[in-house]
Amino acid sequence: MKKLDKLVLKAFWGPFIVTFAVTEFIFLTRFILLYFDEIAGRDVGLDVYGKLFFYFSLMVVPVSMPLAVLLSSLMCFGNLGEFSELTAVKSAGISLGRVIRPVSVVMVFITGFILWFNNTVQPWANLKGYSMLWDIKTTKATLSFKEGVFNNDLPGYSIKISHKYEDGSLKNVLIYDHAESNGNRHVTVADSARTSTILGGSYLVFELFNGTDYVEDVDKSSGDGNTTDFAKNTFTHTKKFISMRAFQKTTTDEDQFKNHAIMKSIGQLSQDGDSLKNNYQLAIKGLVSMARQYYSYHLQPLSETAAHMPGGWVDSLIIAKEKLPIVKQTDITSSALSSAKSRLTSIETDDLLMYDRRKNIYKNELEWNHKFTTAISCLVMFLIGAPLGSIIKKGGFGLPVLVAIIFFILMYVLTIQGDKYAKEGTMWVPLAAWMSNLVLFGFGVYFLIKALNDSRLFEADVYRIALGRLKEKVIRWKTQVALFKKKSEVV
């Protein structure tokens, strides 16, 4: 490896590692905040949250990598330009393309890695992450009692306390037992209580002091159901065991989530796409056969006489109708109108069903294209960042961050808009999926041409001189107009 390659790669790897860590953290934080309300307060343990965040961090790698590439390439070549290293290299007769070449090779490997990641790691991370997220979401939040408010989190129980002490003990406890779903027939009142859990949190133990247990039992042997037995039990110390199964995390079968497109590889998406298209074509053909029931003549086999008539089956119907009485003709017209309305309703329903089928095809094809677009976007971002950094000649996290945010927002907006057009079927899916890369590729080619020509695109002196020349032209034009007016007045 030549010294020039070592210099450029050394200037690139440091910013790349730092920017990737920063962007990964930013997108991971955004992902966590998106589901924070659904996962906060669940008593599932730190190990479960750790696994969930690990899966989340893998899920955001394809999104954070293009931004990291853009930032690091801007900072790398901006630093080389700011400290005149790039100028020294160019003065030695080495072109900018030769300087960019070692990092370009690294970008090819990064693009290949992201493509492999999208095809293997990301579907696995999506499946694990979203299934675990579902398990956490379906787990009830940690049980907590508020003073003066009934707590209904425990299935079959409604509990109210008047005061909660710092040591966890409770004052004036009222428990309604609805476990048998027969109304307020079992009520427990206690002066104070303590709570604890047993069997690994499977059961909540209420240790009650100085209270009364009221039970009203309906005598089911009575025909009218009005006869009841009432029992009152006073206690100084007793325990009540309540199941905490609703607050425990359950593991959902991952096969329930495997049918989603983001859980599949490129090969699986291709197979699903072929199946969806074949099913759509079969459904279209089935519509014709199903439509036959709405027609008395059209789409039905013609009689031998009607088939040989000059006007075809339409003329045969007109001739046959004219031979019928007026009342019969009216009945036929009403029947035809009713059949047409029924067919119209059926067509509208079929159209909605076919639209849903087409949307599934579009979504599957869009996800298949995104496996490649997120990988290629790394190359596109490098094509923008490398020449742009050599033009602006500024390193650090100042101007490069601002420029990177602008282009990343542009990429994000174009991607979201393209996905919307693709899912609605208003734009060809490959074109919609690749729209952001195509637009940004144009910017990259433009900046590369400017950088190869040593353009002073972002230097203030260039625009100051251009503005000065424009002012001179305006003054010269005003002078000529004034002279022309004087001459016209003299004449």
C-alpha cells in the first residue's frame, strides 16, 4: 500500500468510526422513543431490555450507515483540504480521482456488507426485535397503588387504599373480589396491609390486619334465585393470594411474525412476489367466470340461430323483445336494470379486493428493492461527500454536519415520498424505490465534476466578485438608459 493510500485511509477511518457510533446512537434513541410509552414500566428485567435494544441497534444499521459515510467523507476530505494536504498532493501532479480511490474501494466493501446485512442479519433482527417488543407490550405494567383510587390491574380484583407508607405498607384497604364474575359479593376490608410476592413473582401476597371479610352467596337451588346466604368473618391477621400471571412476560411464537415483508430475505421476497402475481392473475381470470351469473345472454353460449344472424346476439334480443307484449317488455327492462345495478355493486367490491392484492404486490416489490437501495445509498453518499469535502475544505463537526443533514433530509423526504407513490400504485415501484438515489446521484456527479475542475464553489470571494460584476453591469446599464433619455429629449 502506498503512503498516499495510508494517509487518506487514516484520515477516513477515525471520522467514520466516530460518526457511525454517533448516528447509530441517534437512530437507536429515536427508535426507543418511538415505542417508549409501550415498553416503559414493564417488569420484565434489564436483560430483556438489553436484548431488545441490541436488536433495535441492528435494525437501524442500514439507516445510519449512509449518514455516517456522508459525514465521514466530508470530514476526511474537508480536513485534508483545510490543512493543505490535498493541495500539496495536487501540486505533485496527483489527481483528485487518485486520492479518492482507496476510500472508494472501502465503500465498495461497505456497500457489499450492507447488502449482505439487509439480506441476512436485518430480517433476523426484525423478527427477534418486533416479536420481543410485542411480548413486552402485552405484559402489564408494574403493579402500583394510588391513594384513593381503585386499581383494576389485577384481573378479577378491584383494590383501593387510603394511604401508602414509605416502607410499602398500606392503610385502609378495600378489596372487591370479582374472580367468579358474580358482582360485588365478596368484599374484604382491612385496617392495614403489607404486600409481597412469592414463587418468582407468580403470586402477590396481601397480608391483611384487623379487618372483616364479607361473602354473599346466592342459593342456586332456589328457583327464583333470590335466596342468599350471607357470611361475615372478622380477622386480626390473614393472607390473600392473588395470581400475577398477567404481569409476567410471555414468549409469542415467532412464526406469527414471519409473514411480514421486513422479516424476509431477498430470495423469500422474490418467491412471495411470484406467488402474489400468480394469485392476482388467477383472481382476474376468476372474475370473468364469476361474472357469468349476472348475464342472461352476454358471456353465455349463443343459440345456433342467434350466432348466424347478421346483427349477432344483440339484434336477436331486440327482435325477440319486439315480439313480446308491452307488459312483458317492461318486466324485462326492469330485470335488466336490477341486474345491472347488482353487477355494478359487484364490480366495485371486486375492484377493492383487486386493489388490496395489488397493494400487497407493491409492498413486497418495494421491500425487495429497498434491500439494494439502502446499500447503494452508501456509494451515493460517498460520491457526494468526498468531492464536496474537497471543495469546502472544512473539517470537524461544523459545516460538514450541516451539509450532511441537508442531504440526509433530502434523501429521507424522497424515500418517504417514493414509498408512498409505490404503495399507492401511482408510480412504477422500481422508479419510486430508487428515486432518492437517482436524485442524489445527480448531485454527486455535479460535485465530482466541480471538484475535478478545482471549482471554488463554496468560497465567498467567488460570489463577492460575481456580485461586484453584476453591480457594475447594472450601473453601466442605468448610465446607458440615462444617456438615451437625454438624447431623446434633445431631439
